[in-house]
Amino acid sequence: MKTKRSMKLRTCKECKSEIDKGDQYAQRSKRMGQTGMASYDGTVHQWEPYYVKVDICAACAVEVGK
């Protein structure tokens, strides 16, 4: 995974360690559920996955990239 330098204090969402300012980190997309629109007459139901970007430390990014 491509990493970048952190400009603020962050927390890794994989191992729960802190990412200090100036350390390398990566972002990955995690599926958090589904969003959609449904009409009250029951004709239209469109459900799509909902993704959120989360921060992970450089050590976890190496493991995910394997």
C-alpha cells in the first residue's frame, strides 16, 4: 500500500496503536454497511455498499498489502 506522512496525531484502526505526527500511515476502505433508497409504495429498493476510509499504521499496511 502507498503510505503518506501524517500531519496530525491519528489512531490505527487495525491494531489500535497511535500514529504520531510525522510517521507514515496509509488509508484503506472498509465496508460499513449498506445505504439505499426505498419508496413507501414498495416499488424501488436500491441498496449499495457504504465504504469509509480508515487510517492504518505503516506496519499494518505492509501486512494488508501482502
